[in-house]
Amino acid sequence: CFLLAYMLNAKSCNGYSGKTQLMYLTVFITRYLDLITNFISVYNTTMKVMFISIKATIVYLIYGRFKQTHDKENDTFRFEVLVIPCAILAVFINHESSVMEIMWTF
């Protein structure tokens, strides 16, 4: 929330890693897929939707609206180094072999 406020106030995303923010968005989306199938509480649902929405907005600002201020040369986080092993491990190490469980484990 503070990152989003800072970016909107500064009208810049200079100094922030777009790839790291994409990783956070991926984590939030895969962890909170149960929004579709399980209702726990209004608070829980609201917080999950807010996390996903705020992170998606930050990613949009970095790669869309403030694209000219994004320092691509220094954004060297290797996304695939973490995603590929985590995806493989999620398939083999989980409680049950359902799509929801594999995505949550990922």
C-alpha cells in the first residue's frame, strides 16, 4: 500500500524491481485462488482481493503508466530461477493432487 502511494505521488517507479513485483503478484494469485471456491469471512476475502488488486496495480504502473522511469538494466532478477524449481516441487510435494492444492503449494 505504501509502495503504491509512493509511486503515485512520485509519478515514478525508479528503484523498484518490476520482476520482483511480478513474483509477489504470482504468489498472491496462486495462494488466494481459494477465493473462487471457499468463503471464509468478509475480512479474509476483502484482504485477499486488496492484496491482489494493489499488487496488480503496482505491476501495471511499473510496466505501463511509468514504463519510462523503469530501470530495465538494473532489474536483473531471474524470475525463472525460482519459478521453475518451485513449480516442479509443487507438483510432487503437496497434501493432495488437486489443482488448487498444487497452486497453493507453488
